[in-house]
Amino acid sequence: MSATAVKGKRPVGRPRKNYGPKPTKVRVEVTDDQQVGHLNVKPHGHARNELEERINDLGDSWETESLFEDIIDDITEDKFFTDDDAVPQEQAVRYRQQLRAVGPQEFCRQTVDSGAITAKKLLTAFGIRPPEYLEGMPDDSYYGLLTLALTRELAKRAKLIQYNTIDDAVYLLKKSRNIVVLTGAGISTSLGIPDFRSKETGLYSQLEKLGLGINDPQEVFNIDIFRDDPTIFYSVAKDILPDTKGLYSPTHAFIAQLQNMGKLLTNYSQNIDNIEANAGIRPEKLVQCHGSFATATCQKCGHQVQGDEIFADIKAGLIPRCTKCISTLRGNGSMKRKRSYNKSNGKRGRRRSSDDDDDDGQYDIPSAGVMKPDITFFGEELPDRFTQRLIKHDRDLVDLVVVIGTSLKVAPVSEVVPYLPPHIPQIYISRTPVTHINFDIDLLGDCDVVVAELCRRAGWDLNHEMVDPNQMVDVKLQEGYMSRHIFSTGGSSKSITPAR
């Protein structure tokens, strides 16, 4: 199962979105005149929508920084605007460069303070559509949002302007020798494994419909809830248990090919399906950031087994118990008495068979430990290997970063890309773009299609049954961008589907 959301050390509920390191923090003070940042936002009557209420309530929130990020997210559009009230694309790019060159104070002096442009219009240069509730208000009513926009822009890594085209991406792949690949759920969906967050089809959306008696579907993966009542997790575990039977996607094959060519430094995978092993990615090249179903561990004695040893119980909807604990209890006589009658009616229980005296199902064994797949639940630390590999090994060696099939919205894995040196080129491959990180080249579309086209242009053979050598791939530059390319497939001579 792909797990872009089964994370360590994050609270249950909405995850904090990551916008990279924050060199400048927005200061919030509230007086009679609402202040956001260092600029006054004058009150203007009763709040007329949720966004306005959230802005007006910021000063009372213990979670101010997170709410600021959410507010900006609510009114940010991932494009340059083309209407007359917006800054044209080329000018917007120049404003962003100017901000970084002169700093926020001088930038504000040269733009808004000088009267060269209004704060309302300047917001659009940073992808922010002025909210309707401020329409008709004085221009200084937009100062608070502008402060947030500038802070967010400065927190991002600056794009490397020399890399823009697909040929640039191919050049980087061919010349690099220490590539960090960070993957998410999008590289497994072509195998029929759902991601977590997609509307309607994602796992969380499906869990909401089951009526599990929990407030948030993410609580299924909360370690405290698991320890208190493992039945909640095991009631749905059979639906997320990976059953890949040796399958792997063309994107997995692409990563393995980088490895076999001596180019892969590390594959950081957020997925728990362990499909990387099927593709031949070696353990020393792989960091499974959120663990996997490959192994399972007793929550009482720490006994670890291969994951498939508990699959039968999971598929049957049972709670797998530790065989070592059971063996120990039997050996020292601590097993509880065999249930021979029904306490509710005093009648002797029905024998299941004539030779089931040793049937574990007829014993009460509350002290035998519960087995838990070694996936990282909310509230658990990520594997030590994650931090050690990133800090002590990869940061000094990496020469290219490729992010595939993940929106990078949940910490701490979302911190990997901002942590790596900003002068190292970065390529993003996924169906939809992200706005909180400036990648150098965005390749948008089905991951398998994109990597197959990259291999074709590089002259590499990506041998995989799901890759049709006759597939026609159309690539278009997204309007308003110089480095964002949209991949789509045209006709082909045949339809390729994964063998089952």
C-alpha cells in the first residue's frame, strides 16, 4: 500500500503543509486595528466568509503560523493571471527576482510605497487572487496578505533559471551520478494500489464511509489508538494489504535502472507496499521512510517476523498474535484455561472438531503480544536510517533531485527537498504541480508515461510489459510557464495492462 500519509511524529488530523525553511517569521499583534505581520489591516465590519473569519481570529490562535500558511493556500492559484487587473507573467517573474535581489523592505519601498503599483495588484505577481471580501477596501487592507505572500516567496528555494526544458531534464539525468529520488503513492497507482488522499478513490475517502467510530480516518494509523484497540486498524488492514505478486510499475523499473547504471544515490520512498524490492532496488539504496509490510513486530516482546507470516490473519480480519509469546506462555503454564462452556448460558461449548485440543482459538491469551506491521504510524519516530542517511551521507553527495508521485505536503519527509543544497537541480514528476516548492523542471502527467519518455529521449531501454514501445506521447508547455510540461498519451498499436 502506498503511504503518503502514514507518517511519523505528526499529530492526527490535518497535516501541516510544508513551505520549506522559514528564514522570516510573521509577527502577529492584535489591537483595535487588526495587525497581520507588521502592517495594519483595518477592521471592516462583520466577517462575511470563512477566510475573513480566520484572518480576524489569527491573534487568538495558538497555531498562528500554521493558519497563516493555510490562509495563503486558500487564495493561491498555481498560475499567472491574465486579466487586466493582474500583473502580466513576465512582469511577475521580474517582481519575484527583484524581491530576492533587494530584500522585502526595499522591495516594498520600490513598489507599493513609491506608488508604482498597488498592494492589491502586486499580490497577483505571487499567484494570489485578492479575496472578494476585501473588494472596495483601501489598498492598505491588502498589506497583511502581501506580507504573507512575500514571506512565503522568500522561504522557497530559488529556481535555477538555466534548466527549463525536457531536454534539460534528460541532460541532467545522463550526466548525474548521485541522484536522490523521492517517491510517493503516484508510482504505485498504475498497479491498482490506491493512494491515501485522492477524493473519492483515496483510502481516507473510503475509510470515511465505513463508520469506524473515529473522528478522522487518519486515526486508523494512530499508534496510541492501535495500542488501545488494534481492532480498528485490523478491521481495514486487509483492504490495504499489498498483494503485488512480484509486480512493479515502469516507474519502479526506471528507479532500478538508475541504480543499475550507477546513478542512484538513494531512493527515499514514502510507500509501505515494499514494491521497490520487486523491482530489484537494493536495500542499501533504499530508505523506506514510513516502513513497510515487509516485516512485523510484536508490541510486547519485540519479536520480529517476515510480514507475510501474519498476512493470513490479516486477510481473515483477525488480530495476529505473537507466536513467541504464545510459545512462552505455554511453556511456563501461563496459558489461560481452555474455554469449555459458554458463560452467558452455562452450557458447555460446542467442540469445533474431535482433534482441536491444541487449537489456539479456544484459549484466552490476553497477554500474548499483538503483532504490528512495521509501518510507521502517526506518533512513531521515523526510522533512524532516514535522518542518518540524509544528513550524514546524501546532503554532501547529491547532484540531482528527482521527486516522483508525491505532493510533499506532510512532514517530515516534505523537509527532505528543502534541506538539500539549493544549487542542486530539482525535477518534479507527478500528475499535478505543487506550489510550495520551486522545482527547476515540472513534468506533469502519468508517472509511467513521463519516465518512459525520458528514457526514450535518453536512449535508454526501459523494458517493462506496461510500456508500449508504440505509444504516442504528446508534450505541451503549460501556458504561462517556461519549465512546466504536460504529458499526455495519444494512440498506440495495443493496450498494455499489468499481468495478474
